[in-house]
Amino acid sequence: MQFDLTDLRLFVATAEEANLTRAAARQHLSLAAASARIKSLEEQAGLPLFVREARGVRLTSPGEAFLHHAREVLREAEQLKRDLQEYGAGLRGHVRVFANTTAVTDFLPEILPGFLAANPRVNVDLQEKPNADIARGVLDARADIGIVAGAVDLLGLQAIHFSTDRLVLVVPRGHRFARRKRIAFADTLQDDMVGMHHGSTLQSFLQQHAERMGKPMRLRIQLASFDAMCRMVGGGVGVAIVPESAARRNLQPMKLVQVELTDAWRVRERYILVRDRATLPSYAQALVEALLAHYRAR
């Protein structure tokens, strides 16, 4: 299909207004020109995108699909415009990172301030994604770097191991589990739980395991950070499963006890995913090195 951004903006406006006349006015086009552009889109698609009605138009099923993609293309075009404006203002690099929950909320906030301070002309676009979407995003070049943990289909990407993550149970002091050294995840499901926010990589992972056992998690509250989860556990709201690094820094302040999990999946190897490390821009390579150096220093 051959179309330009004016066509896409007109299409989106027509869908939103449900009226070609108003959409044409909104895009500063004559009605005849707007009608010709929409007709050309439909001819190229080989399908009707709108149903014409007495009082306006409505989208067909193919039109709904076209609308979704049109909005995505326009969003990407706006991002391209903003990126170029930043380069024009002196920006030297822009690193796109897809990462899992633990990376976004636990250790990247420790690493990125130093990296950004050392690279004042580099921006980082950090997005939390499920593990499978992270690998796909790197493969499709929507991300320069991916950070994953656990068993993930690497899709043929280069995987750079940088640390090992362990999941543990945290409970308040005095809780009946606090006297145990180890516990199976299944045995925790009888208790009220504090979880990560809906859609987070870790929460989805734990819920999948609970569903396989036929024992849904009894979530009292879902939060956006592991430290907030630990505060809730310390307040007696429930128990929680968090990375060991988050547990350790909250044990004393929140008066918590850490209990080891017996499940094999508690140990998760962490990897940086790239298409080809050698061809990464220097500023992206610098971010990879900053991450590796952070864990080498431990």
C-alpha cells in the first residue's frame, strides 16, 4: 500500500469523528480531497474500511485493524520527530532497553544514575516487558538491549550472563513460616499475599505456577516496587515472594524474615540480550559494560 502520514491522520480523524466532513475540516482538507484519499486507501487495501451511513461513517472490521496500525505508525513518526529534535539539540545517543520487573524496579535504578551522569548526551528509554516480549523486541530492533531472567527462548540472540537471581519468601517476624528454613511455593498459597502490579513479569510468572497447581494466589494488594511490598509484609498485610536482593535490604528495617523456597525455578540466571554486541553503538556498549561492571564489583 502507498500512503503518507496525511492519509493516516485523515483516517484516524475520520474514525474518531465518525464523520468525513468533520475529519476533513480537522485536517484542513476539502471534503472532495478527503473523500478521494479515503477511497484510495480502500482501493489499495482491496477492502472497505468504512461503512457509509446517512449520518456519517463507521469502521468495518478491516477498518478497526487499519486504525490500530495507523495509530502505531503515527506514534512512531512522532517519536522519530522528537528523537531527531533531541539530536539536533546535541543528543549523541538514545538507548532503548526492554527489561523485566526485577531489572526495572530493583537494580537498574542503582546503575542508571551513574551511567547517565557519565554520559550526559545519552538518553535511555527503559520499558518493562514480559520476558518473551523482551527477546522479540530485541530481535525486531524495537530495543537495542534486553534484560531477562529464567528460562527464556533467546530466539538466536547473543546472551550475556551477568548475575544470578534467587526468589525468596519474606514474612513478618512472628509469622508461623518464620521458624522454617525452607518452604515450597505451594505451601505459601494458603496465606494472604502481597504481589507486584498486574502485568509485571514476576507476578505473571508466579500466577502461572499457582494456576498449574490449581491454587490461585490470595492477593490482598499489588504494588509497583519490591520495597513497597516488603513494607506491606512488615505491616502484617500478607507474605510475599521477592528477589533476594530486595529481601536483604528490607529484613532489618521492616523486621522481616527470609525463608528459602524449595522450587527449582527459584534460581533464575540473568542475561543481557543483544542482536550483535560488536555492532552496538558505543553508548549502548557502554551501558552493557556498566551493567557487567556493577556485578563484577560485588
